[in-house]
Amino acid sequence: MSGTQVKWLKCFHLLFAAGWAGGAMSLAVLHFLRFRGAEVGAHLHGIDLASHIIDMWVVVCLGAIGCLVTGLLYSIFTSWGFFRHRWVCVKWIVTAYGVLSGTFFLGPWETDMVNISSQFGADSLMDGKYLSSMYLNFWLGVVQIALLIFVIFISALKPWKRRGSGGKAP
């Protein structure tokens, strides 16, 4: 890749990372809106639906998949590679964890919440499956936010030396 192409790739990678992390933080904020005063019953499904839309369109489709694709392009077409630097390996592990946990846990729990709240409204807060999905989604979401912040920091700091040669990152 030319220098200009790498710069464009970096811009898109950063944009996708911002979408993923910012969307995940928005989901955490929306979680607390479920418990706002008398409006709980009237807005519960709306909050669940808004969370689902943010998750599916911003966090998953744009953020996570965008980071995965641009990271793949970085690893294939630049000198960063997949395993040349420890911090890149860590980023791949965290990204894979984020995509897989979102696909197999966070997404399905969120879908359950939308379906239950559309059917039962405020009574959803007394439904065992809804409550379980809500708490599991929140706490795994907090873990995911922490890991995304960690990845952002290691991307900027590049804290570990190159694997094998002990040299600096390019």
C-alpha cells in the first residue's frame, strides 16, 4: 500500500473504532434510562428498541465489522502483520473476543429484551428472562467497553516490542 492509502485505511479504522466504542458506551447509558421514574412502562420498549438499533447498525455493522475488515487489511497489506508485534496479537485476540461475544451473547440477549418488552411493556421488569438478559447484557457490555478502551490505548502506545528481534515498531 502507498503511504496515502495507509493513511486512508487508518482514518477508516479509527472511525470504526470510535463507532464501536462510542456505540457501546451509548448502550451502557441507555441501560440506566430503563429505570427513570414513572416513565419506565411507557418507554421501556423504546429504550430496548433504540439499544437494538444502535447495537446492530453502529456497534456491530459499522464498528466491529469495520474494525475487523480494516484490521485485516492492515495486517495483510502493511508491515504490521498479524504476529510481528505482541500488541497487534493482543488487538486481534480482543477484537475476536468482542465480535464473538457480541454475536453469540450480547446480540441474542438484546433481541430477547426487545421481544419481551414489546409484548409485556413495564411488566418485563418482572420477567426472569428479561432481567437475566438485561443484567448479563449490561455486565458483559461493561467488560467489552473496558477491553475496547484497552485496545485503543495499546493502539496508540504500542507498548510491547517486536516479537523475536526486540526491535521497535515501524
